[in-house]
Amino acid sequence: MTSLFLTQLLSAFAITMGMSMLAKRKMLTYVFHEVANSRALSYVLGVLVLLTGFAIVLSADLWEQRSRTIIMIFGWISVLEGLLYLFASKKFIKEYLELLDNSKAYYIVAISYLAIGTYLFYFGFVIR
């Protein structure tokens, strides 16, 4: 049950993120710059991302089927990203987020969100 819930939740999240990234590039680029320039904002973001990552990792079943593997990878990436925001220097965070200024990288991330979301949607809603 927990894996099904996480599959459905992350599916909805990833599809929504991918669509919003495609629709609101200028606004999101501004948001990324704001996060990079505000140590307080990057710290709060780090706490939330880390909390989300730990919640996923600790509640997901381990490596049983493809959707669960993606959920675990998503959880561990969230943990690592949260730690990055908490402990990395402001300069490093700025360089990390400036990668998304590159339009190719930005669209690769957006389309990856859509692809992962669609894949999880299939496992979470179609073939449950």
C-alpha cells in the first residue's frame, strides 16, 4: 500500500513539475536565482527536500519492482540534494542552480520529470 501511494504521489508530482517547468521557464529561472542568492531560503528548501527524501526512503519498500526502484532513487536523490542545500557553500549552490540557466539542461530536466511521472503513472494508476 505504501509503495502504491508513493508511486501515485510521485507520479502526480513529477508530471506537475515537468509541465510547470515547460510552461513557466522564465519564472522558475528567477526562483532558482532567488534560492541561490538567499542562504535562508536555500536552508529552508534543504530542510524540506531532506525531510521529503527521508520520508520516501524510510517508507518505501526496497527494490522489489521497477516503480519502487525509481521511488528509492528519487528518495535518495532528495536526501542528497537536501544535504547539499544544508551544507554546501553559497557559491556552490549558486553554481549548481545556474546549470539550469542552460536551456538544454533545463529542458532535459523538465522532460525527465514528465517521463518519470508518466512511467510512475502507468504503475500507480493503470496497472496497480
